[in-house]
Amino acid sequence: MWSILVGSPTGARGSKMPPPPPHKRPRRTRDVSEVSCCLKYVIFGFNVVFWLLGLGILAIGIWAWTEKDTFNNLSRLYNVALDPAFIFIWGGAITLIIGFTGCVGALRENTALLAAYAIFLATLLLFEMTCGILGFIFKDWIKSQATSGFQAFIVHYRDDPDQQNLIDWIQEGWLQCCGIEGPKDWDKNVYFNCSSAAVGSREACGVPFSCCKSKDEEIIKNKQCGYDVRKDEYLQPPHKIINEKGCLSAGEEWLEGNLVLVAGIAVGIAFLQILGICFAQNLRADIFAQMAKWGRRGAPVIV
């Protein structure tokens, strides 16, 4: 009887004993990543845009060279540094490489590509700062280089359609000027030289149409407005037809008048580059912290 009472789950008064508490499973703690998802995709998004932009600029430059058949006639490149298509090619290639290292490095969390991206941006920033400082110090040298470059544009005005379009935009669309120091600089071009009248050049002693002053009522630009304007027997005063100010002095006046705008753009570009460097370094630090966490978790426990 006593053994039955002891072994029975009921007590002396017939009450049931409370059941044992259920076994609680250990709660799993969520693994928090050290890599900032927001920072990662901000770098990725911005650099995808730059990568596509660089790809488009590079494609335009290659297309321009293909249209001019430059790849089969490389001897025609008398000054490759002044060729607008070549400027598009190397500018697009640099933008493409920087954008590629940034977007792929951020997406794949590749520390080597992120380091290359930061180095590219730092090198580009240092180059821009060096050019700005040297340009401020050696103003006369910059002016002489701009003069020689513009003179090469004038001499080869009819030889390269890209350079022709560029100088027309500078004279008509941007600075409203003519020549380097004035309209007489166009005498350096074989087609506009006054002696070319002997060989039947209709443009002799004239200037390109981009030197002509724009008229409010003019709908279609007169391409022959600059013919014969430098001849002594021209019927009207030249200053009523063409811009007589040289592009060098016009460019200096434009720069002085828009110095705040130019400085603001330069500071904005530099700020974006510094921000990109900081973001890339912060993302690399997050990746290394995550790798260190994985290393601690997988390390053998020493008793």
C-alpha cells in the first residue's frame, strides 16, 4: 500500500502532481552583418551611372573616328591631343574604368577593386589640383598653349569636320569671337588667305560664318555672310557684319565674369571625388570587420 502511494502520481489526498516544465529550445540570435547595405548600394548606383556615361562617351569617340576613317589613316592625325574624337575616347575610357571598379567592387564586396577605385579617384583628384595650381601660376604659358592650339584649329579648319564644328561652336555659340586676336588670324588658313583668290577660292579674304553676328530675325544662318569681309573694297564696315574681338581675349573676359561658377563646379567635382574615396574606404573597413567576425567564429577553441 505504501509503495503504491509513493509510486503513484497522485498524493495522499488524491491530487495530481504538476507536470514537469517543457524543455525550452535555445533562441537563435540573428547574425548582423557589419557591411552597410545602404552604403554598398549607394556606391553601386552612382558608379553604374558613371559606367554607362563613360561607355556612351567612348562609343561616340570611336564612332567619330570610324566616320572619319581615322583607324585606316592614322597619318592624318597631325595633333592627336587636339582631336575632339580622341578626347572623347580617352575621357570615356577613364570614366568607364573608374565606374566599373566602383560598381563591381561594391556589388561583389571586392576589397581589391574598391581599393583600385579609391586610388583612381585620388589620382584624378591630385591631377586636377595640380593642373589648377600650375594653371594659376603659369598663366602666360597656358595662354601661349591655347594660342598655338587655336592656331592649329585655324590652319586645319577644312581638314577635320570635328575641329571645324568645335571652332564654329567656340566662335558662334560660346564666346562670339573671331580668330585668336581678331579676324586677320584667318589669313593663316589656305582657303581664307587673301592670296587664294588667284586660284579661285571664293572664301579668300573672308572668315567662316561662325564669325558673323547673329540677327534676331534670322531663321536660317547665312553660310556666306563672311565672304570678302576682309577686303578693302567691302561695301559695309566689317564690325557690323562680324565679331572683331579675338577669342583669346573673349575667353579671358568670360572666365573673369564666370569665376564663381567655374570655382563652384570645380569644388563640387572635388567634393564628389573625396566623398567617393571616403565611401569606398568605409565599405572596405566594413568588409574587413565582417571577415574578422567570420574568422573569430571559425577559430578553434583553446582549452
